[in-house]
Amino acid sequence: MKSPAWLLSAVLAFTALSTGCQSLRTVEVPVEAQVEIAGRTILDDLLGVFSMDSQDFDFKRAFANTQYSPEDADAVFLTDFRLKVMSPQDQDLSFFGSVRVILRTEGLGEVEMAQAASFPAGSREVVFAHTEQDLRDYLLAPEYEIEVEAQDSERPPQNTVIQVKADFDVVVSTAAIL
């Protein structure tokens, strides 16, 4: 009896011929995190202070990449970026004004990864416009920083848990496969 390996090889060969070899090297990588944003306090309401700067929320974060290098991928593209309210159920994202997500690494300057200028009342999830630029040299650098700039924003009326979700297409280099 023949091994089913020949069938897998035939399917892979057919897929490569019909869709192009690059799709076999592209891996979808979802990245998710949750952040809790502190709600307004009575003091905020009394003083009229609704600045995002007045709450304990980290807008800037540095990352060290110790596992991969730019040689491991031919390209990295952001395909989706969104914020979604996880709790409480009656909270929306309208406390945000405009939000920019900026990516930096030494020697390359900065690139605006994603941005949203509007968070309509009632919207519990907002999809950001995102760059189509190849982010490989940024995200696979030894160190990089992501900064979130929120302008014209205020604290939500109550503590709010937000899911941050980014999807990337990573085109794996042929050398990394072999």
C-alpha cells in the first residue's frame, strides 16, 4: 500500500502551481493583547480633568527581539489593526479622539503603523487604517518601540478592558525554510 505522503506532495505541488509559490511561504501571525484603562474618578469629574495623561496607562513600549532576524523573512505586512471593548458591556470607544500607532527602531526613523481619527458613539470595535509598508526591518530589528498617541481623548466613565488586535502576513525567506 502506498504512503499518503504522495497525496500531500501532489496537493502541495498543485497549490504551488495554482496560487504561486509565495502563498506557501506566507504565514498569518495574529497578535492580541488586553489593556485596562482606568475610568474617571470623582475628582476628575469635579475638576473637569479628562486627559489621557492623567491616568495610569502606558502609551510607549520597547521590545527586544532575540529570536528572529531580518534574514528570517522577506517581508512583514500589517493586514489588520483594531481596538475592541471587552468589558463592560455598556462601554463604547467614543472616549478616544484620534489615535496613531507609531513604530520606531534605531537607524530607520519612525513609521505610522495604524491610525483612526474617529470613534463614533456606540462603536465597541474600530478598525484602523494601516500602512501597506513592509515592516520587516522594524519588527525584526534587535530592538524596537511602539508608541500610541491618543489626542483629544478622555478617560472612560468606568474601568474599561480593551483588546488590541493586529494581524501580520510574514513572508518567510527561502533560506529560513531550508
